[in-house]
Amino acid sequence: MVFSILYVLVWSLLQVILRFGHTVGLLVSLVPLLFFALVFFLDRPYYSFILLFVVNYLISGGTRYISYPPGIAMDVIFFFLLVVLLLQPMRTIKAVDFKNAAHPLTFIAFAWLLYCTFQILNPGSSSIYAWLVNVRGIGVYFFLVVLLSSVYLGKFRNMKQVLNIWSVLCLFAVLKAVIQKTFGFDPFEQEWLAEGGARTHIIHSGIRYFSIFTDAGNFGSGISFSAVVFSIVAFSVKKRSVKIYFLVVAAICYYGMIISGTRGSLVIPFAGYFLYTILSKNVRAIIISFIVIVAGFWFLNFTYIGHGNIYVRRMRSAFNPDDESLGVRLENQRILRTYMAGNPLGVGIGMKRGNAVLYEPHPELSKIPHDSWYVLLWVELGIVGMIMYIMILLYIIFHGSFLVMVVLKNEELRGMVAALVCALFGCLGCSIQFGNIWSVS
């Protein structure tokens, strides 16, 4: 009987492949696996969030090796997590607490999602498809991450487990960058460079290594964010071996930041540690952070020590107001202001991306590099959208700072929240490269 059922299933799958192709056949063949995965994660919903966390870290860089649409893959995982969440009330054992999602940030994220949704009516946009493809990364994912993390990470031990998994992913990412630097790029990476990546990664000042990330810019800023988190968390953990481990992870992450050649990522530790000196109630941590900030700034801005090293020169150029690339960015923003005059709501989501050359009426905008995330938001969502976005980040930073300084009593939890808030503050500073956008009326 079992073999008869197996025969029918294999024959049916073969017919699907012959009629609809290998892709549809693969999807059909995964249905039993998805069913068993659903049953597994229904009993262990927290692990479904871990799945999202790990896949999100690896999915974009993985497109160099396997051809798949990363956005759709993330959509499937988000949908899967939502199904797991919505089916929880059917279980007799309470695994998640839906009340954890009822906090101000969830409603703020939903308001931001509504603003992005109404952008579909923006008269400056000429493509619903462009909006549909790009609204997920700007609006939908933010709301879903806030909602899902609120529900799934309701316990402190879950956050510690996420931090441990995150540290392993960071070590893997830096290891990959070290392999690129030591042994060269693999055939898939060489193909990516040949298709255009070399223009921004093999430059006159040296090679910018990108690891498993989409590019060196994302690698540098992302790994710098991680370095700030782990270095600050190390001050608050009680177990000595864990403290040393996190400090080692932070140091390795900083090495990854250096070889990425991403100068803007330097802002993250400077700004992050600056905020930490304000939030910390640990005198030793305050003194160490202050010394690190002053020493780093003095080394890069007032000395020529190590100037023969290409990575030191590249980082030092971030403090040079006459840097050529900075001038190019300011000129790009000056040109963009002429297009943005009279567009307080922007020109529509997707109209600034590279694929906007296919759309009208603003294909010119896609040809002008936006150079920073805020410039992209400014052009697509307007000055109104950019201010809303920055206000959301400031709310997270101020509310998190209030929790650290007033509410939280557990030292390790306070240190973890402080680390995330300080690193986010650093990213806020890293992304502010929009010149005189504020002069736009």
C-alpha cells in the first residue's frame, strides 16, 4: 500500500514537471516539507523567527550562487511566520503572547505603512509595479519585523539566543571577507564583479571586500553596527567567558569594517559610543568609551600615523571635507533638488531605483546616484516622508534611552537594549549624508 501511494505521488510529480516545468515541480515537491515544517514551528514558534533572522542575513548575498528573487523568498518566509502566528490560538498550550505587540512602536510602524501604501496614488509615480516591488522593503517589512519580534521575542533568554546566533553569523561574514582578501574571489563573485561590481569595489585606493553581503557598503555598515552592539553588550554580561567572547567578536567585526573600505561606517562607532557615554551608569565603561572616541578621532583626524596603509588612508579620508567623492555627492544632491522642487510627497516609491529607467516621467532620477538611504527616501517619499522616517528613528532612540536610564533594572537586559539603541544611533548618523536637503522648500 505504501509503495502504491509513493508510486502515485512520484508519477503525479513527474506529470507536473513535464507539463509546467521544473520550477513548478520543485514547488509542488516542497509541499510535504512545508507541511511538516508548519507542524514543527507551531509547537516551537520562536524557532520560526530564528529562521527569518538567519535567512534574512544570508539571502541577498546568496543570489550570487543561486538564481532566485530574494524579495519573493522573504515574502514567503514572512507569510509562513504570519500563518504560524495566526494558528497559535488553535493550540491548547500558550506559546506566544499577542498582548506584547500592543505597544506604541507597532502603531507607529503601521502609520508608516499606511503612508507608504497611499504612495500608490502619488501623481509623480507612473508604475504600480514599481510601487509593488519596492514598498515591501520600505514599509511592509518594517511593520512585520516590529510585530513579529514583539510577539516572538517576549522572553529575555530568547534575546540572548538571538545575540549568540548573530555573533556566529558575523564571524562567518568576516571570515568570508578574509577569504576574499587572502585567496581572491570565487568564480561567482568574479562574475558579479565583471557585470559591474568592479566599478565600485576595485578602485584606485584598493579593493573593497563585500563578504556575503550585497556590496561593500552594506557589509561595512552592517558589520560596524554589529561591532558596536557586541562591544557594549560585553560590558554588561556577568559571565567572564561570554564577556571575552563578545569583545573578540567586536574586534573581528571592526576588522571586517576596515577591509570593507566603507568610510561612512566609521560614524557608527563614534556616534554609538558617544551615546553610550551618556546612557551608561558604569563609570569604567564611560571612561573606556570616551578614551576610544577621543583616541580614534585624534588618530584619524590629526595624525598621519599608518598613512602608508590603504585602509588607514581610506578611513582618514572620511574626515576630509575636501574629499572628491564628498564633492560628487553634494553635486548630485544639488541636481536632485531641481527635480524635487514642488514635490513634498516625493515622486513615488520605486521611481529612484535603477529599474526606474523603464518608467516615466522621471527616468532621469534613477541615473543620479542617491549615495545614502535618506536621499533615496527624500526623492521617493518626499521631505514629508523623510521627516516621518527620521522621527520614527528618534522615537526608538529616545524611548530606548528612557528604558535604559529609568525603567530597566536587570543589568544584562539594560546593556543589551543600550547596545541596540547606541548602534541604531550610529546608523542614524551614518546615513545622514544628504547635504543641504533641508533647504528644500
